[in-house]
Amino acid sequence: MTATSKLLKTLILGAPASGKGTISSRIVKKYNVAHVSSGDKLRDHIEKQTDLGKEVKKYLNEGKLVPDNVMIKFMITELNKVENKPWLLDGFPRTVGQADALWKVQPVDIVVNLVVPFDVIIDRVKDRWVHLASGRVYNIGFNTPKVEGKDDVTGEDLVQRPDDKPEAVRKRLEIYDSITRPVIEFYKQKGILKEFEGRTSDEIWPKVTAYLDPFFKK
Ligand code: ATP
Ligand code: MG
């Protein structure tokens, strides 16, 4: 293809703590795409105590979905801010309403769905720590931070997300099953969904690159 070929729009799907964050950051690094993560952006607003942050905090803490009207407006604005770069969307859409709205303004080209067994997910979340400012995620025993409780890059504190508490995780998995699964179906019907199975991100990653390489080499 020529230099005028269109910029690829990729979407990553997967249950909470399926490794979306980890696989996303590897995709971003390898293919030089812009990372647009709804969860990271919402947590950033909460941290900065913006009006949006105040409005959505309760939903995130309880592991519930932020209402569609709020999410659609917010994320479409965020996507429009990405200039002249391919992007990777992570965490949005999570409902068929969101998927429909997105399809009308920015139809995605590639959908990567991570398939990780639920027992693995529940186990993993207990040991998960995040650096809020960057969204970097650590898992004790898998990618343990060099210094306990500190981010490798900045040395700043790591925190556990309130929605990683067992109660909230159960809620998020329930929501995922009932509300987000139909989104997978939505993209399956468009013929652009590709599934990747595994118990760890290291197991899944080579399959993802084998699939994405040809798209980004064009
Ligand atoms: P992980 O990032 O580990 O895969 P996750 O996907 O549950 O876990 P995030 O994507 O970071 O977590 O989202 C965290 C929370 O932000 C959700 O539980 C929800 O409250 C809110 N949120 C994020 N994206 C959306 C969305 N598209 N629609 C509604 N709520 C959302
Ligand atoms: Mg996320």
C-alpha cells in the first residue's frame, strides 16, 4: 500500500484482568500506535478530581459500568484527539450500544479478543498493582516490580485498584458475561474478530504478533 493508505484502527477485547493492559502496551510499543484506554482515562479524571471524575468514581469503585451516554460522548471525543496515527482502543466499547455508536463514526478494522479462563483471572487480580499515572501494571510473581510497591520507571508508589477487591471483581465478571459478551458477537458478525487463547500474556503475545504483523507491514 501507499503512504495514503488508511490508518489502522484496532480494538482489544477481553474479560477484566484478561491481560488487555499488558498486551495493549506491547502492541503500542511494537507497532507504534496510540493507546486509547477508557479505564486509564477515567482513572486519570478521578485522580485529578475533574467533573467527569467525580461523576464516574462511584461506578469504577463498585466495578459497575459507567452509563453509555457518558462513555460514548467521552470516548468519541478522545478518539478524535488522536491525530494522524493508527490507534488501539482498549476498554471501549463494552456494550452493544457503545459498539453501535462507535461503528457509526469510527468503524474499527481489527478486533483482538483475549480468551483467558476465569479461574486464572480471579487468581491474578489478587496480586495486581498499578502505577496510576502511567497505567503500568505489575503482577507479583509474574512481572514483580524491582522494588516492592514502587514503579520501575518513576519510583512512584504502586496502588491496588479498589475494583480489584474480590467483591468488585465478581461484579465485573458478571457484567462482562451478561453485557459485554454480545459485543464479541457484534464484531464476529462483521467478520473482523480474531480470538487468542492462553493462561498468561506471554503465551498469548506470540499469537497476537503473528496475526498483526502482516497488517502493519503493508
Ligand atoms: P483490565 O483493565 O484489567 O482489563 P477492566 O477492563 O475491568 O480490567 P478497565 O478497562 O480499566 O478495567 O475499566 C475499569 C472501570 O472503568 C470499569 O469497571 C468501568 O467502571 C469503567 N469503564 C471503563 N470503560 C468503560 C466502558 N466502555 N463503559 C462503561 N464503563 C467503563
Ligand atoms: Mg484496562
